Amino acid sequence: MLFRLNDKIKLKTKNNDLLAVGELLIDMISSDYTEDMDSNSYKPFFGGSPSNIVMNAKKLGIQSLVAAVVGKDRFGEFLIQQLHNQDIETSYVQQVNYPTSMVVINKSKSTPVPIFYRGADYHITYTSKLEEVLVNSSIVHFSCWPISMDHGQKTIKKMLKIAKENDILICFDPNYHPMYWQKDEDGVEVVKSFIRQVDIIKPSEDDAERLFGKDTPENQIDKFLKLGVKLVIMTLGKDGAIVSNGKETLRCHTFAEEVVDTTGAGDAFWSGFYAAIVKGYTIADAIRLGMGVSAFKLKYTGAVVDLPKIEEIKEIYKV
């Protein structure tokens, strides 16, 4: 199937619009802009790319759920409570006897450099409950975090098999980083094997460089397409995004005028894109709305902010 940019994506109607699978963790963000560890304080924020997407998508007006793992500790309880506060069901968040995972980030106006502390996040287990929510979702989204360890890999493989059998749209955030990959495995090849199974992918320039080496955005997009992806959305920071289905290409400029913190900007894009697709916008308009949501988020610290509905984003940024 060719995803034409001026067409809508026809989703199967399900009880849940979006199921995101992957990391639910603490973003420990510095109070100061600094490249060193000389900030006097760090504050815990709700974090984890798939979880950020679900929180944002819910605020934008679509039904969203996260499947993830936290520890049986205070940070785990904090994260679950944050989901409760947004009326997001938490029964698909598993709790295990490992510490809740954490990323330490210095607040930044460019691409932040994270330090990873992993514990619970990759221990996600395939269950009948997880399968039930999967088959009742229109879109499944996953990240590199769960596939970076054997246990999570097995769970995601099972989920993708079921998703394909049930015509669920499969989307992947290739947020590969060698620092959180198990040392005895070729992470790049594992990621490429998963890319071959997905419909839509949204790499950043940094993601693409870690997977393929340095190259132009256009060439990087071609590499993803050759692996079998139907639609590639490459985000370029202040330079916007380039989108291609292999036949058509669209360039989108950024709407961002004020940048306070870049943490979670890509997640905000994903959530806007998903909300727009679910609500029946064309792919091209969904990408522009994703850019609008990302621009709105950039004005605030942390990955999850108080977003308006997607219809208000449309008015704010004149999409």
C-alpha cells in the first residue's frame, strides 16, 4: 500500500486509537542550561518517549494507552499517578522488582545528551491482557528501548505478528543509542530487522546517523525506504522535516519561534501526527499539525506539557 501524502490513512475502528509500547521512566532534568554536571538541582519529570506520546495524544483528543514497565518504588508510583491524573488507564503498566529506569538530562535549547540508568523498563512481558488491548487498538507504536534486550525483543516480535494479522498500523521510533544496548549484540542490525516490519517511521537526523552513518537527509530517507518502510518522516530540528513515501516528497518548515527546552519535541510531533491521523486529516496535514504540536511544546520545560486539543493547534498555527 502506498501512503499518498494528500490521502487519509484508513484505520480500522477499534475501542482504542493508539497503543504505545516501550519506556516509562523518569526524566531528571537540570534546572540550569549547562553542558557539564554543574547544575545545582535536577527535577524529576514524567518521561519515556512512548509514554510521553500517549500523555500528549490524550490531551490532543484521542484515546491512548501505554504498555510499559516500572519498578515497585516511589518513582514507579509517581509515574503511574501521573497517568491516573490524565485519566489514562494504567492496567497495562507492569510493575517488577527492578528499579524504575531513569534518564538524566541537562536542559538544552539544542539536542540534549542523555545519561541512561536502566532497570525495569525492558522487562515487559507478553500476556493475554496485552494481546487483548493490542487487537483492540487502531495504531501500535514502539521504540528501540524494549527491543534492546532479549526479553523485550521477544514481546515486541509477538506483538508485531499479531498487529499484522489484525491490520493494525505499525509505527516505529528508531531512537537507537548504543549506550543502552546490550553489549553482545549488533544493535543496528536488530533495529534494521524491526524496521522491515513497520509501516511508518520517524527518525531524527541523529537517529539516522547512529544507524547508517553520516549522509544527507534525502539519502538517509532512501535507506529507510529500501528496508520496506511505507512512509518516512525525518525531523530536522530547526529545519523542519522531510517526508517521503518513495514516490512523493514533502518538506515542512518548523513553526517554532520560542525554544525553552527541546526535551520531548519529537514525541510531541508523534502525538500531533497520530491525533490528526485518527481525526481524519490527510498525511500532509497531519505532519504539519505534528510540527505545530512540537512548536507548542518547545515553549515549556519537560516532555509533557499542557496541550490544547488538536483543533486548537490547527487554529494557532494556521494549518
